[in-house]
Amino acid sequence: MASLNIGDLKKMLPKRYNHRDLIAHELFNVISHFKHLQPVMGTYVFNDGVTQHLMSLMGTVPACFIGKEYNIPVCLWLLDSYPKDPPVCFVKPPKEMMIVRGQYTDANGQIDLPYLQEWTYPQSDLLGLIQVLTVVFGEEPPVCVRPPNANPDFVQGDWDFHLPKPASWQTTEVVSPPDKETHFTLAREDGVLIPSETEC
């Protein structure tokens, strides 16, 4: 995606967003710091089936886990009541991966953090949220490699989250170049870093 300025971001926002200037500035601040997140307008489906065209941030956020940096795929939806109400946040793994249900992520991939529960603007904002996500995901990764022959709807349960996992689960690299779809690769067994994998 081409580089966006604040004016471009404001034009992307439907007029029902009452704080378009503020949101555009926040989005610009985020994408300036996190290059693998991009603003995307899309259709959000509420629990009651109602749909709405909303702004989202899609892409990956970095997390440092067992000494290496990984990119975790997320989608952060901004309700038209933002910043009064917090974003609705999801982990969005592709088919090669699966959600790990844990303290902060449910079986549907929805993220629930104290930062979101206690959301108060202006103390809370998008950049602060993403910084919290990088820390939380480093402590408790919300995705892992899907086991061979696993049911597509299978979710790794919180009951076995802390059991030892195959080494390949811990060395999965999530890659999201700006010009390509998010994809996943595994580190080589000899420990040599593969492209886009970095030491923390």
C-alpha cells in the first residue's frame, strides 16, 4: 500500500465517525511506528448479525518470544463511537496456524485485555494499545502452527497451553511484507535465522 498521509486517512473514514481528525492522526501515528499494520475499510458483523462498514487496522504486530521476534496477525476494528469506546480486537491467523485460547484470547480469536476493559480516552489510544499487545503476545503467544490433520475448527485449549510443544511450534515465523499476504515459515533445525526472523 502506498504511503498515506493524515488527509488520505481522513478521507477513508465515513462521515459518521464524529472524530475523523483525531482518528486520522492516531492511525498515522500507528502506521508510522508499525510498518506491517495498514488501515483498511471493511464490513464488521456484530453479534446480533447487524453489519457496518468500519475502519480497521490489519496486519501484524511484533512480539518477542523465547529470544526471537515474531509477527502476530491481528485485526483491530474502530467503532464509529471511537475513541469513547475501545477497538474490537481479534487475532486473525491464516489456515496454516490456529488460535491458542489463553488469558487474553478466546476461542474466536477475540482479544480481551485490562487495557481495553479500562479504556479511557485520552489516557488510552491506539498506539498504547498496540504497545500493550506486543508485550502480552510475547508473554502468551495467541497463535501456533496447526498440527497435521487437525480439524480446521480446532482451537488449542487453555487447559494445555503450558504443556511442552514441539520445537517447531516455538520457532514459527509470521511474515507479512507490505506487498504480500501474511504467511508463515519455520526456522531451520540448524538454528540459522531465516529471512525476516530477528533476535530480540
